[in-house]
Amino acid sequence: MKGYCFLIIVFLTSLFIVIGCVEPFSPPEVNSDEGYLVIDGFLNVGLDTSRIELSHTQNTNTQTSVLKEPGAKLTVEGEKGETYAFTEKGNGSYYLPPYSFNTAQKYRLRVKTRVGGEYLSDFVEVKNTPAIDAIEGKLDTRQDAMVMQVNTHDATNSTRFYRWGFEETWEYRAAFYSSLELVGGQIVSRKNDINLCWRTLKSSNILLGSTIKLSQDIIKDLPLTTVPIATNKLYIKYSILVKQYGLTQDAFEYWTSLAKTTEGTGSLFDPLPSQITGNIRSTTNPKELVFGYFSAAVEQKKRIFLTPNLGRYPTCSAPDTLEIKDALKSANMLMNYYGERSEYILETIDYCADCREQGGVTKRPAFWE
């Protein structure tokens, strides 16, 4: 729309496919084995728990999982001296329950590791976040997909910089129903339904938006993710939970730089090819690198459900028919009895009859409609 443009930085591999030749870039910072500390999280001054994760950088060529940092002491400090201590929950994750924070104050994060390192962020202002106005799924026939979009606005024109994350959950079925299983060498009726599952995935890309060049603080129809119909996520029921955060300009610039960097590596969680450190410093060794950006904001959430019935029921090759004596020795998934006198049993591979093989769980989410 003429005269209506705003800076949107959205890196979604499902929206854009870039084909080309890229010359590998291997700076010494990420080809060393120093294992610099990475601090990921923010202070949620709203009604939800704050979560911060501590981990370490790794060589870009390493194939091992990310090394976490347990046993640390994390506190948030206010300008007037008050402190709030995080509780460790394991695997490098630390949590702080909701408090009535003074949003007019500034806060900083202090981290003390078990080996004696200490890290301190700058004091940051609390950024309010306006509510999410709407989340919509719009069918794009050209892409044969549903594009999930977010809308928000700040009537006071004071937010201007935004970041989003999301969690998508969908209900699905395995192609075949298994009513039998082998227990103790006997064929018995299956106790638990493994045909119906739910799977949840979190966003891994950096989603940013700014209205700094607009007269009004309005974000309209910003695309968050594209859900191809061929994935069958939209066949039974689909839900997306969107999380929205207001940012300071400094935080926005940090995330923008990080987004430009991770565009070349694939996602936020891949090893970084350049040095983007943020607003946290080591107090015990000023020359030591530490990665991350501490901010304070109100987290806004909104969830929607869609039942567009787009896609098709899953299919698999026809099941095999076994005599009962052979079914007793089968390593595959037993389905049900077959034949006029139920003298046979149908079997298939696990993937075709056990929905958990596709990454989901059989427990219905508490939030599910």
C-alpha cells in the first residue's frame, strides 16, 4: 500500500528459498574451543515466570550437543538495590516466579558460575508490550499453504520495536489403527490408543518488526510462519500460540544483527559465524567474550485454533496378513484380527500405526479445545 511501509525483518525458511553459492566464513572466534558463555532469556515483568538458559558456544564443526551451564547463581537487581534470585531447574535452565516489579525502574542481570566467573548486564528499562490484536490464518493458493499472520498496535505510539515467537500444535492420526499388542508372548487387546497424537514445535527463527518510520505504531498482517497443506498439520485441528515482546531500540538492533548472522547458518540455535555479544560483560575477566542480551518486558500471548480440514488422511502400504502363530513372532505392529473366524492378524510397520513415531504424544494438551 502506497505510503504504508514498515521495516519487517522475518527470516522464515518456509517463506523464502534462496539458492546460490556461499563461500564458507570461519572466523577464529567460532573455530576455537573456548566455550564462551551464552545467556539466553529476559525478565518477564508480567504475570508469567521468567526463564533464562545458560550454555556455551561451540566450534562450528562440532557434532556434539550444546554444553549447558548448571550450578550457577542468577539474580536480577533493581536500581534501588532490591534483588530477585532465580531457581535452577536443571539442564542449564533457571526460573524466576512472577513479582510485582516496578516498571519505572531499570534492572540488570548478574550471573555467577560454579567455577567463579561473574557476568553482569547493563541496566535496562522495562519495555511495555501492547496486547496482540489478532492472529489470522490466510490461505495462499500460490504456495498451497496457510500463512499465519499477527496484528497489533500501540495507541500511545511508544513501543515501535517488536519481537515474536510462537508454538504451533496440531492433532493428527496414524494411517492405521492398532487394537492388539504382544505382551508376555500373548496377543492381547491394546490398552492405550496410539492412533491419535498431538505434536508441538517452537519457532527457531528471529521474527522482528518496527514501526519507527510510521506515524502510527501499527503492525498489520505480519507473516509469522507458513504451514504447507502437504504437511497435514491443518487436516484435523491446528493451534498456534504467539508470544509478543516490546523491545528497546538497542535490543532491536542486537536481534537484527543476530538475525542477519543466523540467516547464513540456518537458525537461531546453530553455531554463529560472527561475534555478536550484546549487553552482558564479564566482571572477572574483561577480555572474556560472553554472548547474549538481557532485556525486561511484558510478554503478551494469544492462541487461536483452526479446523480448515486441509490436506488428506494419511496413507500407508496395505498391511500384511499373518497366521496367528506367525504374528506371535512378529516384530511389527499388530493391528486387528482378520478373516471369517478371526484366524489371521493384520500387521504393519510402526510408523503406519503408532502416531508417536511421527514425533507426537498421545496425551491431549491441557489447553486443547
